[in-house]
Amino acid sequence: MFVIANIFKGLALVLDIVLTIYFWVVIIAALLSFVRPDPHNPIVRTLRVLTEPVFYHIRRRFRFLVQGGFDFTPLVVLLVIHFLKAALVSSLFTAAVKMGVN
């Protein structure tokens, strides 16, 4: 049983790190949208490749998020990330603790 608990704990740790990194990627991409960076810059292109597919799906489903020149899509993504960290990561840690991993 401790093996499954360790797997849950490991999954929770990895998921937490991945969500935290993506959280900061979304914040940086949102801040860059205010300054109009060079679209040929490799860092800007990487940020767009990482964020635009997610932004596109949210914009397509919730058209009201783009209002008067303001795009609230990054805010929704940040809220979803926070929810996943609070619900999924916490649940995995709790399951691991209840199975006996400290």
C-alpha cells in the first residue's frame, strides 16, 4: 500500500510543479501582451506556443471574456490553475497521507 501512496505523493509533487510553472508562463504571456514584443523572438514564440492553444479554446467557448479590447482569458486560466492546485493536488496529497506516507 505504501507504494501506491508514494506514487500519489510523487504525482502530487510533479503536478504542483507543472501547474506552478504554467501559472508563471501565463502571467508572463499576459504581461507581454501589453508591450507588443517582437513576434520573432524565440522566448515570445515559446510563450505563445505554450499559452495560445489554451487561450484559444477558452476564447472559443466563452466569447464574453473578450470585452472592449480587454482579454480576460489569462485570468480564467489562472483561476483554473489555482482550482486544480487546490482540488487535485491537495486530494492527491491527502490520499497519500491517509495511505501512510508522511
